[in-house]
Amino acid sequence: MQKRIIDNKETMPLRLLFVTQTVDRNDPVLGFVARWIEEFAAQDVRVTVFARILKKDDLPSSVLSEEIGKPKLRRILKLWFYSIKHRKEYDAVLIHMTPEILVMGWPVWFLLRKKVSLWYIHPHVSLWLRISVNLCKIIFTATERSVNVKTEKKKVVGHGIDTDLFKPTVELKSEPDIYYVGRISPVKRVENIIDFLGSFHKKYPDCPWTFTMQGSSKEYELYYDGLMSQAAKLNIADRFVYKGVVTQNELPSIYSNASVTMSATPTGSLDKVVLESLACGTPVFAVGKDYVELPGVTDMNSEEAHERLYGLLSSPRVNFEARKGIAERHDLKRLIASLIKLMSS
């Protein structure tokens, strides 16, 4: 275990306990978490990390870390034990997307007089979340509607896209490729994308294009089969390609080579996939008014959507204005700086 010299409190930077599910750069869903921790450390935060699954090699050498495991009872006991053991290493606690962990750990953190905050983005309001809101100091979220609770504790801070990683990797797009990136499950409403592509094909039957789905369909194999049946009925199944899951480091190249990406996730919060694509200069077709102010996004339900898609497929190009919008509003460095300021106050 690494040892750190503790400075005088008057000159001490923020000392943070960051509790998350997974620290693994190759995780297809949570691979970005390692970059969050890295950026906290880069901005002079003293970070201690607890995670269910932990790859220590993915963390900066200055970061203390403990793996608390998956079994529930053992995880809670380890959470309490390590919270007490490392109590002099942190003053604030940030829980990432697991309100149940906040509730379970709160009695110890309360007794230790630690300030507890929660990062949460999800439309579902569970009992765990309702209890967490009452216990935590701040609940951070990306947009006003990305967490459906009314409380003065809610702080809207935007997303944190690593624009050093997510950037254009090609100057000229050569193929008319449409991409969907993300979990293939009913909540993502992929069937709406297929309906849109079916009507587009009917209007522009001679326009060449392929539709690639990049993501996991694990536990939703029947849903995936239904999507393929739907595509066959619309006579576009021969345009479909499935490539499975990818890592965070592979995504920039995928976004950059695509003519457009698509997201039909119901409105309520900004889909991180949409923002990553825009950061790579690739236009997006999405659903909902949350995207209206973002350059490079077309509402899939708009009257001009088919015509605009035809134009982008006929002449694929990098949208640098879209990238600029993400860099200004949703950059990771900006987000981490905001979190630090709010947790330090």
C-alpha cells in the first residue's frame, strides 16, 4: 500500500474518496472512469478509489485504491473497513452511479464527518436514489432532466468527454457508413432507428449505405433477433453489420470513420455516445429537444431528416463546428474542475 505525507489542512488540496463500480480502461461501458480519476489527480486532488472491480495498473501511481469485490455483504463490510482505515486520506466522498452504496456507506461517513456527494444519470428513480438524495450533500448530474428528482441539492454540470481522446482521426470520410454505438437493448429504442432507415431507403432506394451496430446484446438476444426480423421486413437487412463490443480507445476511430451516428435513446438526458461522436467531428441523428442547441445534431423526427441524411451520406465530411461545441460545453477537464470547486465549498 502506498503511503502519502499529509500536509497542513490550511494548504491541503481536496482529498477525495471516489467510489465506483469498475476501474478498467477496457471495460466497454465504464472504461472512461479511469480517465476521470486520472484527471482528478492531474488537477491536484488526492484521490483514494474503492471499486468492485479494480485494475490498479489503470490508475496513476499517486492514487490509493482498494477492491471491495462483488458479493454484497462482503462488499459492504469492506466498504466500512476501508473507509475507516483510510479515514485520514479523504475529506469528501463522491459516489459514481450507485446510490445503494451511498446509503450503505453513509453511517460510517457521517460518523467520520465526511461530505458525501453522488454522481447520477438515469431516468429511473429508485428507493435507493430517494434515500440518497436525503443523505448526500450534492447530487451531480449532466442535465436538468437526467435525474428525475426535485431537490436544491441537484447541480447540473454537463458531461465529461475526454476531447483529447475523442477527436477526428481522419480528414476525409470515404464510405457512407452509419453507426450505432452502445448497448443493444429495448431501453435504447434501436427499433426506431431501423424504422427511420427503412423509410429513408424507401425514399432514396439507390443511395448506398451500411448500418453497423457496435455494442453488446448480452441478455437481450431475443431483442436483437427481433431487430433483424424488422430489418428484413423493411428490405434493408443486407445493409446491416454487427461487430460487437469495443473499448474506449477504439471508439474515436470508429466515430471518425462513420458518416453519421444514430441514437434513439428517449429524451431526458444527453446520451454520452452522441457527445463522443460530435467530439470526433461526426454528425449525429438523435431524438429529443435536449440536443437542439448542439451543432451537428439532426432530430430524427424532423421533416428534413431524410434529406439531410442523404446529403451527409453523399458527401461525408468532418464537422469541426460540432467538435467545438463539445469542447466548450462538455470537456472532461471543465467537468472535473467544476466538481472540485463544488465539493471544496
